[in-house]
Amino acid sequence: MKLIKVIRITCFSIILTSCGTSLKINLTNNYQRENLSNNEVFIFYNENKLPKESKEIGDLKIGDSGFSTKCSKEEVLNNAKNAAKINNANIVLIDEMKEPNFGSSCYRLKGRFFYNNTEKMKELWASSNNLFDENADYALVHFICKGEIPSGYSYMKAGLVGGTYTLTYGNEKFKISENNIITKKIRKEGKIKINGTSYTRSGNVEIELNNGYEYFISVTTHTNIGTRVVLEEISSLEGKRILNKLR
């Protein structure tokens, strides 16, 4: 197999000044490791629940650049996953997650990267497989609207946004409210753009659909420089966890 040699980096920092968050990565292990056989990234909040033989390779910090707008909880977690993929890691352990407050309207986090390409991962990969019927002529898309109460600065600015959302894709249009799940069968493979609105605010997400697979879309609101609707695709593992909690 192809080997990747990781060079020790004391601190690698990227500042996205237009609409992104600030990202700092510190790789602390310089051993050689194989390409991952499955590049899905898993989020953990408890170190004791990490799969055995997971090796720590570095840490990351995602903060508020001062110009950040795309910094909802789901967007920040997706940033952490993308950073893990770039650095050939497949586990992110969240050590600290800060909610919006008077100092910042962004979610911020501190975490660590882990690498695990052993047999111990097979059960985790199997549980995250989103194939439900290989012979189906449609995809299942679960729209999940959690009832989250914003805090601090975010709460003060939220105003008449949230509660109920109008979602559209193609010729389909429907409403979803907080603490609810709506599942749609979509008989169209390929890229699909989903739009969401709440009062005068809007947001969208584009996902790639394949027949026989299920997908999970989180529908939330985030407030910092203005309030907007946030649609984000989340992992099947996280989606199933939320489904079981809301049902």
C-alpha cells in the first residue's frame, strides 16, 4: 500500500477572512501511515469511546476569525472533518465546544486528530453505512429539524427566524417545524439543490444522491452577522442517533 510520511508541523494556521472560521492545526506525530481504506471521518466527544488502537496525530482549534459568518455548529463540525481528511485522519475527538456568547456569535471548538485503519474500525464503518436497499429505485432523504434554543448574543438577535421552515427542491415544497423529522423519497440520482427559508431568511445545500441510499439533512438557524437558515448534510451515524432521539 502507498505510505504517507507526515512531517512534524509546530503550527499550521489558515485564516479565512471572507466568511470562514479561523483554523489552526498542529501535527505532533511524524510516523508513516497507510492511506485510509475508508475516508469517512467520525466525531467523538468522549476519549474512552474511541476505537482501540486509535493513534493521536495532532490537534486543531477552530475559532472566530472576526469575519466569520459560516460558523454554525454543523458547519464548524464539517470544517473539522474536512481538516481531518486533508491530514489523513479519520477520527476527531472534540475536547471543547463553545457555544455563541457575547464575545462571539460563532461556535468554536478544540479537538484532536486520530488515525485508525485497523480491524477495530470495521464495526464502526458498518454502522455508518447508509445503504438501505441496493435494488431501490429511489433515495431516502431525512430532514431533521432540532429544537435548539440559541444563547447569548445569538438569542438576542434571532428575532422572527426559526420555528418553522419551508424547504424546496425541484417541484417539491413542504414545511417542517422544530423537533420534527420529514422523510422524502427522491427518484432522481445525481446532484440536487435543497433550499430552506424562514420568514425573510434563507439557506441552501447541494448533495449527491444515489438510489438505495439514505441521507440526513440538518435544518437549523444561526445568527451572527444577520440571521440565516443553515442546511447541512450530516453523517448517517449522527443522523440515525438524532432520529432515534426524536422519535
